[in-house]
Amino acid sequence: MSRKFAGFPDGKTGSFSLPTEFIGKLLPLIDDFAELQVTIFAFYAIQQREGQNRHLRIHDFKTHLPLLRALTLTAPKVKPETLLEQALAAACNRGTLLRGEIEDPKTGEVLDTLYFMNTEAGRSAVAQIERGEWKPTRSGEEIEILPERPNLFGLYEQHIGPLTPMIADSLKDAERDYPSGWAEEAIGIAVELNARNWRFIQAILERWKREGKREGKPDETAQESVGRDGQRFVGGQYSDFIER
């Protein structure tokens, strides 16, 4: 005989939301009850997180007693931990959840596994993990996904002008040939000096590579550093690149 639910209490109770696509598109695809239980729990638990890259770890699933009790009733002859792993694998294979594996950059050993909802933010976070753009927090227990850098193409279009095939190739070359962040910083200087064209940006990068990039001292603000670097080009051989 099944046990009965006593009903929801009076007054305001906590709640979480499910997207309409869950009922119309996802629910008809789920043919395993344990997968359904884990999927609903994931929607609930991930909404309790904060920040841009909200995720769950395997620990979050394994330590939630109501979920484990539900899995035990679903398949009494199977260990709930085993059923949980199978259900998570099924949810990932179906595309409901995304799995990101944190690997030691030196050994390739998997240090942790993070689970994200298959949303735009989740897909971005997993892509960042695959590119190695993550770091442990000071406690060494949590994983912090680094803020995603603006796409160089989008940055150019937003601040300089429309992309042409030639400019696109030049941006690809710049990402390959110069240290990380140089092209973005050179675009920032071009915007600051109203020198919004690729020749000026390229001139900055070439001089940094040839003469060494000027770094600001600890007591100097970023704005002062940008202005000083830019002035090196205003009065020199690249001054004709500036649009006035």
C-alpha cells in the first residue's frame, strides 16, 4: 500500500520554477523514473545557487536525503548511489544536464565534476572549463569559473567598426601572435584616443612586441597607464592613423 502525502501547509511556502519546455518537450522524452527524479531535483537545487555560473557537484546529489530515499523506493535492489550515477549519465546523454570535468593541467587527472543546466549560461561555462578557464577558490573545495572574456570579433565590431574578411583574418592572427589580452587592450587604447581603425591597433601591437609592452606601476591607475601608452603613438610615426 502506498503512503499518502499529508498535503501542503497553509501560508507561504518555498517554491522553484520549471520552464514550459520541460512539460512540452522534455517530459515526453524521459522514459526512466530515476532520471526524472534527478532531473527535477537538479532544477530545484541549481536555483538555490547564486552567481552567473550556477552548478551542482556530485556531492550535492549524494548528500540530499530526500532524493536518495526517492531513488531507494524506485529500485530497492539497487544502491541509491549507483542509481544516481546512472540517472545523471542518462540526463547528460539526453542533453538536460551538461557535465564539465575539472582536470589537473599537469597530470590530466579529473579533480571534480560539475553539472550545469543545458542553457546558454551552462553551455558557456562548460566551454570555459574545456578551455581551462577556471580556478579553485581559496578553500580549495569549490571551483570558480573565470568571467568570460569578450569575443575579440564582437569587441572590434562594438568599438571600432564592421568586420571585413581581411580584418577578421588580422584579428585571428593577432590572437595567435600576441600574448593573451594584448589585442583587447590595444583596442581599448584606440577607443580612448579616438583612433578607431585597425592600422592604429596593429601599430600598437607591433611596437609592444618590438620594444616591450609598457606596464603600469602599482601606484598608477589603469586610466593613466592607457593614456601614457597611447600618447607614445599620437606624436610619433602613427599619428596620421588617428581620426580627428
